[in-house]
Amino acid sequence: MIKEKLRVLVEMEPKRMIMYPLIVFALAVVVIIGNYALTGSLVKEGIELKGGSVITLQGVSADPDELAKEISRLGVEANVERFTGIAGGGGIRIYVPAGEDVNKVKAFLREKFPGVEPEITVIGPTFGKMVREQGIKAIAYAFIGMAIVVFLFFRVPVPSLTVVFSAFSDMVIAIALMDLFGIELSQATIAALLMLIGYSVDSNILLTTRLLRRKEFTVEDAYYSSLKTGFTMSTTTLGALVSLWLFSTAKVIDDIASVLIFGLLADFMNTWIFNAGVLRMYIAKREGKKK
């Protein structure tokens, strides 16, 4: 049954293969622009980037969602997560954004958990700004490096530009879904976006190499063969990430897994539908000229 579904992609007209992912990309851009118009930022930033306070309660066991609701009744919007130490133990962390009354939260926690002294770490806006700038630079440098390697590897403009655009589209769609699901941009999610670039390039290079450097197979046979390989790669990785998301108790791990899941789904569309459509049109045009 899965092979029949994959065959549908092989038989799809290349122009349609290009059109559908471009529509999704355009919708993602609209979501990001809409979020910027409403909030003033492309994606909601976490405390690490915009500054704030982190309150740690060692050895405390509580439901993070319920505790967050109790804190919200104080007029403070905070994120709460449970953590586990490397050597055992653990506790609760409360992330209070800059501008909120952290002392009010501290007093509430002292009353709710007597005998446990809250530990407060303040992240200044200057440090947050530095982290944000470094994160943006890291993503920009990763894209530039990836583009250079791709162009040197293929030495053909159309396939190379398609690989770069596919990776860019993966990131744009992932960021749009972060906006829709309320996932904050943090050091962890920036790392996830960087990992996404690497995964996207791997799958795109696999497809592009199989199609451009085929010898005995037709374009359709080479595409179907690489599509089966790509589907296996994507589903196994997706299964691991979904398991990570389901069984994780840390918000950081949840966010990383979520961003990678978003990007992986986008990558399957951009690589095996969009990029494949562009390559099939490019190869047909190139071979038509030779004849």
C-alpha cells in the first residue's frame, strides 16, 4: 500500500509537484509576517534571548501545568518545567519573563513549598541580545557554508539553487509552525534549526545525485528508488523524534523534538516533491536539447 502511495508521486506531473510546496511555503511566510505584525517579532523569543528570571526548586515534585496555572492567577505569565539531574534527583524550574514581578512568584513558592528556598538566576537583556545575535549569525553562516558546498559539489545552477531553497523552505515552515504552536525561539530551538539544515542537505543531495548521475535507469525509476530510500530515512527519524517528544519530561527536549518534527515533515515535501519536480523538469529540458 505504501509503495502504491509513493507511485502516485512518481506519476504526478512535475509542475504540480512544484506548485503545492510553493503554496505551503507562501502560507508559512504569511503566518510569520502575521506574527510579526501582531507581536513585533518573527517568532516568540524565550527568556534566554529576551531576558528574564529562572527560579529553580530542588527536590520539589509538582505538576508543571497546574503550577503554571496557579502562578498565572498572580498576574504573572510563566513557563514551568520538571527537570531531572544527571546524578538523580531533580525539581521544578519556573521561567519568568523580564518585566514580570519575580518577587511575587518567589513569595508564592515559599508559601506553597515551605522548607525549600527558591534559587533565582537572572538573565539580563544584554546577554539575551548577545545570544540572539550569535544564534542568527550561526544560522546565516551555516546557510552560506551549505550553499558553497552544494555549488562546488554539483557545479550546476538549477539543482544547486533548488537544494538551497529547499533547506530555506524547511526552516521557514518550521518557524511558522513554531508561531502557530507557541514554541519559543531559544538556544535549544536554534540548535534544532541548525540540525534541520544538515538533514535537509543530506536528503536533497541523495535525490539530486541519484537523478543527475543515473546511468541505466530512467528518471522515473531513479526517482522511485531514491524516494523509497528517503521515505525509510524520514519515517525512522520521525519515529525516534515522536518517541522523544512523547516520553520527555523536559520542555527543552520537547521544543527540540517539535521543531525537528516540523522540519522533517517540511523536508519530505520540499525534497521528494518540490526538488524532485524541479529536477524532472530540468532533466527533461536538458535531454530534449541534446536530442
